[in-house]
Amino acid sequence: MAPVFSLLSTFTLFTALATSVVANPSAGANHVRRQDPSTEELVPFLDYEAIKQAADAALTEDLERRGLVEPGTAAKKRSLLPTCPRVSVRKEWRKLTKAEKRAYIKATKCLQSKPDYGISPISDKMYDAFVYIHENNWFGFHATASFPVWHRWFVWLREVTLREQCGYSGPTPYWNYTMDYKDLFASPFFTEPETGFGTHGTVPYEAMTGATGYKVDNGAFANLFVNLPEPHYLTRNFTLWKDSDPNQQYGKAFGNWVSPQQVQTTLAAQTFWDFEKVLDGIGAPMSLGVHNTVHFNNNGDWYGPGWLANTKYFPFASTAPNDPAFFPHHAYVDAVFWKWQQAPGHQYDYGGSTNISDPTQNDAKITDLLPFSGFGPDIPVALTLRTEAFPLCYTYSF
Ligand SMILES: *[C@@H]1O[C@H](CO)[C@@H](O)[C@H](O)[C@H]1NC(C)=O
Ligand SMILES: *[C@@H]1O[C@H](CO)[C@@H](O)[C@H](O)[C@H]1NC(C)=O
Ligand SMILES: *[C@@H]1O[C@H](CO)[C@@H](O)[C@H](O)[C@H]1NC(C)=O
Ligand SMILES: [Cu+2]
């Protein structure tokens, strides 16, 4: 167990990845977006102009909070923006009706037959565009201040795309795995007949040279074929959890890192950067945090660049969104972030490090641009900080 555990020390892992990024910036960079901006298509269902205006309003609100512009300047800008047609409420997966679950699964698969408007140079399918924008420069928005805000916008882009391209009109689901912390993989989220996301499967499978796991051969996404970094069947490997005696250190630890108690500890953080550090287990050698624990336990495609450690793609391919379960997982991480923001003084708090190799670097700013590789405009952090405002237009109820 010890070697496995040391592999899983998040901070060590990320630092190692980041070091190789710095040392050899061109390694594995075979995924290059088209260079000529005039050939870049717009994503037709995103209102680029309105998003840019909303970003301007959010940045002006920030200036106004700091007394740098006349009171009322931001409100005037906001009054020119569209308003939310409605503020939708995201729901725990188990609260969706069977019909809603079926519709969500159908819409997810539908993305595999929709165009990506030139976003990914590797595949022309919208399903893969999400994988591509997540792997492209992934070290900029993992285990850094950008993590919660970048992934918030990412999950929202998926929500909009499921609605606009594939007609999904139900609630965006999140998987509240704290309900399952005593036995994560017995969760109906995975095991429910027909609408479960499936278990790790029974067939050992070498997805590509150096990357093994089990082909997902059951559940709603049985035999799902994905394309990044190269074509393979969706793969998971729950072994790490299953082989951990729940009464032993690692078995217990894995559960406890996603327990309701761990969420309380995360929510108790006083500043945004402390929140992110607890969420991701940064600088906490005995915790992977509420976010990373789930990735590491699911393994296979979920495991991010670590899964590809023995392939030519390491460390540039953070292809975890290959697994459709990525999105309900990240919607829950976002719910925890939202909850943290509800405490007095937290809504617009932002800061910390933008450097994955140095958590003490205190340079993150609300004006920082989050990169989306051409999937809509890059947006400033300020635009993500209130989910109830245009264009995000969603909330949680718990
Ligand atoms: C998640 O479940 C826990 C119980 O495990 C509950 O206390 C919490 O409110 C739930 N959170 C959400 C977002 O549903
Ligand atoms: C599953 O992961 C474990 C480590 O947790 C590893 O030892 C094993 O080789 C993996 N199995 C496959 C089939 O990849
Ligand atoms: C990030 O931190 C590392 C380690 O301290 C340092 O070597 C590197 O120069 C930093 N990168 C940037 C862009 O500041
Ligand atoms: Cu990610």
C-alpha cells in the first residue's frame, strides 16, 4: 500500500508534473489549436458579446466595491445586459426522476454526434471538445486559485451545451458523494440499473501503451468510446478503494476525505485560498481533499494526467472529462464552493497562487483571465463569482 499512497500525495504529484512542464515545455505538445484566428468558428449558441459585457459589468462591480468608480456605474452596465430567464436549481443525482436521468444520459451521448466548431484539433465531436479544453494548459487551473472558478465555468458550458445542442431541459445533476463516504462504489450513482454511471467493469483493458484499467462494461455508459488523447474505451479502476481494508488506515482515510465532516472542514476555511487548499489537499500530506479523492479512487480516465504517467502524453493530457461522471462530480465540488461563498464576506473573496509549483506565490487576481481554448471567450474570474447572475443563472438549495 505504501508505494500507492506515495503516488497519491497530491502535492508531490502536481509538483512533479509542473516541474516537467517547466523543464520541457514542448514535450507532448502535439495538440496545437489552429493558429490563424480568422479560421476560428464561434460556438453559435453562446452570446459572445453579452458574455463580454457581463464580464465588463462584473469587473466594474469589483472596482466599485473598492471605491474606484462612482457608485452606480456597475448597476448602469448591468442594466444593459440580458437578465436570467430563470435561475435554475441544480439537484442531487438521486433527486432526478427516472425520466430526467434517462434524458440526461441520452443528451450526454448525443454530444458524441454533434460538431465542435473547430475547438479541438484532434476530434470534431463536441463530446471531445470538453476533454480538449480541460487538458489544454491544465496546469494553469488545477491546484491553483483558478481551480474552483475555471471548473465552475466549465461545468456551466457543459450544461448550456447539453441544453442547446442536445435538448436536455432537466436539472443539472450533482453527485453528493458525502452520502456514500462509507462505501463510495456501492453508490447508486454507479450501480443503479440502467441509469447508473456503471462500475469499473470486469475486463482488464490496455487503453493505450502504458495506460491500463478496466473497460467500463456496464451501466448507462457501457462500452463508451472516447477519443482523447487517443481513441479508447472509457476506463476505470476502483481497485485502490476495493483493496483497502475499510478498517485500515487507507480505507478509512479515503472515505473520511469525502465525508460530511471533511466538507465541514473545507467550508470552515477563512479565505478563498485556504478554501482551495483544503478542497484540493494542497500542503496537507494526509488528505487529498474533497475534489481529488474521487478522481484518485476512480482511477483510469478519471485519474487525470497521473493515469497517463507511463505514456507519451504525460503530463499534457488531463483527460478526466472523458468520463461522463466527471460532470456530476464537479457540480458537487461547485456546490461546496457555492456554499462557502454564502458565508459573510466570502462571495467576492479571491486570491492565492496561480503557480501550481508554488502555493506560496500570492498573485491571483479577480481580473485574471480563465482560458477556454476558443469555447466561448476567455473570461475574467470576476464573472464566475456569483452563480445567480447573468450569464450563469443557477443556484443550489441546501
Ligand atoms: C450532501 O449530503 C450531506 C449528507 O451526507 C448533507 O449534509 C449535505 O447537505 C448534502 N449537500 C448537498 C449539496 O446536497
Ligand atoms: C488497477 O489499479 C491498481 C492500483 O490501484 C494497479 O495495481 C492495477 O494494476 C490496476 N489494474 C489494471 C487492470 O490496470
Ligand atoms: C513557479 O514556481 C516555481 C517554483 O518556485 C518557480 O521555479 C517558477 O519560476 C514559478 N513560475 C512562475 C511563472 O512564476
Ligand atoms: Cu479538472
